[in-house]
Amino acid sequence: MQTFFICPHWGQAHIPLSRFMEKLLEANYDGVEINLTGNNGFTGEFMDELEIVFETRPDFIFIAQQVLGPANETVKEYIGRMTETLDFLARLKPHFINSHTGKDHFSFDDNCRVIEAAMKISAKTGIRILHETHRGRFSFHAASLIPYLDKFPELQLTGDFSHFTTVSESLLQDQEEILNRIIPHVAHLHARVGFEQAAQVNDPFAPEWENHLNIFLNWWQKILLHRKQKGEKTFTATMECGPVPYMPVLPYTQQPVSDQWNINISMKDLLTKFFKASLHK
């Protein structure tokens, strides 16, 4: 199995796109994950930069994100917004779409309508749509996700378990069986370490977070090995330590307490070795 490490554009909007693409290639990333919100100048510029990268890196991976802002709307209106966005992203021909799908306050039946709408677009366009485990979405809580997996056994997820630890205010010590139900559905990983009170620790390599890092590494290893056992040839993981406000800041000065870019590079370096060792056990 070949592993591919993806760089998030999240946190890098302050630099020109051309420099961002150069920067991630210099750091030996294998792809990019980016939130593109519409047919605008930014999207056009990104696609131009992506074509330049493909000239020398035809295996470069492009993951599009679907993230809708909050709106006071009916389920039907939400589905309309989502399907319009997914249709647009599918036309850009990403390797797959990572979708923030549904709302945590929608009913089970309404969220099922949302999932079905996304599935129809995937079937129509041939572009895979993965649903991120995320606060605020239908997938916000580990246990409440299980009925959706029962109804849609083909559902594929982007696994970000940091949201589960925050929502459950625990390291999920009592939810191992539930996680074992979820792991077979995880087709892409967001490699961020969370804790009981937030979806991101200030620095996962600080000694005080060693136990949390090891717990997350164990979950990620299980996901990787399950994909291998299924016969998958590739595995993707986005380094997802985020900027402010995910990154804590100092009071008054509002300076971030750690460097997002460097943490993600360090996580990529760690997972390169960790996944290689895991696959060759």
C-alpha cells in the first residue's frame, strides 16, 4: 500500500496561491486539500496553479472540500445549497470531495435526505464524496453516527476523531466497540490530535500530550491496516493541525502559541515512518 500525505490550504490563505503550491511541493507533500466556494477568481487561479503542478507531478492529489456556512434555512433549502456546491466541485474533477454534510440539529430522516442527495451527485458525476466526522454535522458524535452507517452501509467517511473526543469530553475509552464499527468506513484521514475540551491540542509533540498522541496514532493505525486488509492500494491523510481559532492564542496579544505549518510538517514526518512500520509488521 502506498501512502499519500496531503497539505491543507487552511491556514495558508495569507500567501499567494503560487507560493503556497511551491511551498507544499518543497515540503514533499503529495497533494492538496482546499475549500473552493464558487466559480470565482480564486478558484480559477487555483485550477491554473494545479495544472502547472500536474505537468511535473501527474500523480498529485487534489481533494476539494464542501463546507457551507451557517444559514437559517429549511432542509430543502440546505439540500439545494449543498447540491449546487457539490455539482460545482465535481466539475473541477478532484480525486474526491470531502464534505461537511448535514446538521447536528436536523432529524435523522432529514439528514438521510441530505446524504441521499449527495449520493445521487456522486453517482451522476463519478466523483467520490466522503463525509467528514465533524461537530455540527450529521456525523458529530460517534454513537449517533452508527444508525446512518446501518442505513447506508456504503457510506465513506473522512475520519477526524478529534471531534468525537471533544463532543464526548473523553478519549472514548468506553466507546471502543463503536469506533470499531466506524473505522471500516473511513476512507481518508485528517491527522489532527484533539483532547477532551477542544478539537486540537496546542502542540501534539509536547510531552504533556504524549498519551493523547499515542491514542490517536493507534486509531490511525487501525484505519490504515483495515484499508490494507480490504486490498486498497493507496491511503491518503491530510495533516490537519489548524490555524487560529483552532490554534490557541495568548491573551491580549492574540499570538498563536505554536506554528501550524511546522506542526503539520512534523506530523507528516512522523506518519511517514509510523505508517511504513505499521504496514511492514
